[in-house]
Amino acid sequence: MSHESLQRAHELTRTLVVAMEAGDWQFAADLADERSPLLMSLGPDQTDEGLAMIREIQSMNDTIESKAREACDAISTSYSEAQRRVAAAGQYLATP
């Protein structure tokens, strides 16, 4: 991977974290799609500066994973609550 590509992946990762913090999930998904091939093209030979950027990306990935897990949990909770309300409404309507 060229240094410019690694810098771009680093930049996209920083922007991805900001997008997730802002709750802009579509933009975050678009950034992840753009970033993925750059990360997949990483080679084993990296400069010290490149390795430092990769470590920063890994650290930001931990934040991304945590934010995604929190959002997934919130959606799951909201969905379960909606299902409970629908079931309660169904019981109410079925009561003579």
C-alpha cells in the first residue's frame, strides 16, 4: 500500500468515527465501503510512520466497534419494546 493510500485510510477512519458519533450511519457506511479496500491492500512491509498510522487505525476501530455495538443494542431494545407494545395493543383489541 502506498503511503498516500494509508494516509487516506487513516483520514477515512477518523471521519468514520466522527460520523458515527454524530449518528450519521449512512455516511459512516459509505466511508467504511471506501476504506475497506484500502485496508485490505495493506502489505507487511511498512515504515515506522506507517505502523504508527496502522496502530491509530486499530485504536479507532475499537471505538468504531464499540459505537456500532451500542447502536445495535439500542436498536434491539427499541425493537423489543415496539414488539411488546404491538402485542399489548393486540391483547387490548382482542378483549371483548
